[in-house]
Amino acid sequence: MSGVETETEWQSRFDSSLMRTMGMPLRLLVRGEGAYVWDDQGNRYLDFLAGIAVNSLGHAHPVFVEAVARQAATLAHVSNYFSTPPQLELAERLKRITGAGPVGRAYFCNSGAEANEAAFKLARLNSSPTRSTIVALNNAFHGRTMGSLALTGKPAMREPFEPMPGGVVHIDTTIEALEATIDDSISALFVEPIKGEAGVLELPEGYLKRARELTEQHGVLLILDEIQTGVGRTGAWFSYMNSGVVPDAVTVAKGMAGGFPIGSLVTFGWASDLFSRGQHGSTFGGNPLATATANAVLGEIESAGLIENAARRGEQLRAVIAGLESPLVADIRGQGLLIGVGLSEPVAGRLSDAALANGLIINAPNDSSLRIAPPLIIGDDEVREFGLRLRLAFDAVEGS
Ligand SMILES: *Cc1c(COP(=O)(O)O)cnc(C)c1O
């Protein structure tokens, strides 16, 4: 099953009818259960990408299935002219788990990019004639819509779509660059606490703490994009909790409802008073189907101890990767179950292809990094199987 020489029927259908925005998909998947998915040929794969950190509870988890089915049969959508019990519950839950507390507020939308669009508008509301610039980081990823793309620090992604919404500058991720840039002319600083799409790159030691000091001193919003790092993945509800920093706003999406589309902007303190009625909205955002599913998934993460599991299994996976003793492994990055493997040679694509051929789904965000982001439910069996399949993939690439 390695190497696709001739185009299959589904590939030609894909090529004929899907917009050419992404490359050809790797497989046609038909079913999932726990940490496993199956393709149309009946091959089973250990899914250690989880839909890019989305399937927090794995596939077809009974809590997820029951929540979707029950809410769909009760009340799926009502528009923003009405509220619903799951929406109220999720807003209160997010205030609690983010630490935004009593003065916090949640805005609901349907994706990560939309959460960052809301955060972009929040930043604009902290503007004045003398304060208008938004600062974001080179190499950070914030989404593909125009506002979130303007924040994204990858010029090659932005250039075909210029002109971008204005007033955004990108700086290097160093404390020196922060100190040279943050002043009273800045409205917001956007930070991706671990750069997932860039290969799971962590911030320099002390970065968030210094960012918090400088932004507080100058009235600048500190906005953290926790879309990939949030909801338990890093071994804490949110990765900023690992550094003891409290932001002004956080964006959440991916793992929040275990595969049901949802996003949120959560504000803390004075940031909660910036939006006024009528300034933003989304037809689908915060509907009872999405919010009930998020409540069920977040409730299960909490009651099943999956945050502790993410920390513990993350350590085990790190030991497995180190135990390969491969000359190709240069470093192991990330926190909890968001793991990056830095490679000594640009073979990430070949390694992820070899893993797939050996029944393991991992990802190559660039030529020299692997990204591993399994569901938070993994146990001893999945860790052991990961080790066996990863060994086969490394053997295939090292031996060629
Ligand atoms: C995935 C991601 C986004 C975009 O989320 P979408 O749901 O794809 O729009 C934004 N920021 C980060 C850090 C992400 O990982």
C-alpha cells in the first residue's frame, strides 16, 4: 500500500470536483473508532494526528456520539435572537477553565480562523489615533481568512491575496524584538504559544512572562492563539497555564468539541468590555448542537482525567522517540500530546509517508519536522503500537 502509482477512482473524482486549494488527500477514510481509522481498502491506521489536534476523544467516542445525537433530536439551531441552555453552560464553562473568571466573556463562532477574526476586531477596538498597530510573530499560523491571514507570519501564504487588512507588523520571536516593539502605539500582541504549523516550536524561555509585563505596562492586549495548544493537549487546560501568565484574550477551536466545528474568543478583565452590542456575530456561532457537543467533550476531558493523561502519555511518547536512538532525530519539542520531532535531515515527508505505509498517521508540517498529536484518550496499547510502527518507518527511511 505504499506509493500511489496510478490514480484511483476516488482520486480522479476528487481531482474533478474539489476546489484546488489543497494537495491530493493521502487516503479515502471511511470509519474511525478510538485512536484508529480505516480506509476504503480495509486498512487500519493508528491515528496520531487526530485531525490536526481536533479529535480530543478519538473517533466515535460514545460521549461525543450521544451528545450530538441527543442535541440534534432536541434542538439544533435557533439563531442569535435566542439563547439555549447549552450555550449558557459552555460560556460559563469556558470562563472557568480558561481562568477568565467572573468578568470573562465568551464569543462563539465555527472555526479557528473565525475566532482569530473576532480577536482581530477586538484588537481594533483597543485603538486610538495614536494606538493602531497590531503585532504578530514571524512564522506563526493564525488561519486562512483575510484577517487571520494578515496575522499569519508566513509571507508566502499572504502574498497571492494582497492587499491584506492593514496595520499588522510581524516581528521575530525574541525577547529583544518584543522589547524593541511594544509601546503605547501598539493595540495588541498576538502570540501562538507553541507554533504548531511551523513544526511545534516553543517560545524562548521567559517569553510569555516578558510579553505580559510589557503589554500590561503599555495598555496592549495580549491575545493568545490556543487553537492548537488548548483544551488539555499540552497537559494543562491551556498552555499559558504552564507558564503562569494570564492573557487578556484567548482563541480556542480545534479540540474543543472533538470534531464538531466550533470556535471561541474568550476575554479576560477589561478586554471583556471592548465589544458592544451589534458589532460582531455569526449565524451558526454558538448554536445548541455545537455547544452541547463542546460541553460533553470538555466534561469528559475533565471527568476522565485526560489532561493528566496528556501529560503522562506525552512523556511516554518522548521516551519512545528518544529510544529509537536514530541519527535522524535532532530534538524532541512541544508539551504533553503536542510533540514535534526536529530532524537532522530534510526527510519529514519520507518519514510520514513511510509511517502511513506502516499503518501510522503522523504529519510533516515542514521538511525537517514531524508533528505528533494523538487523541487525549491514548493508553498503554496505543503507545506500544506507536513505538513499533514508528520504528518501521524510521528503519525504512534510514535503510534507503
Ligand atoms: C488550525 C489553527 C488555526 C486555524 O483554525 P481553522 O479552524 O483551520 O480556521 C489558527 N491558529 C492556530 C494556532 C491553528 O493551529
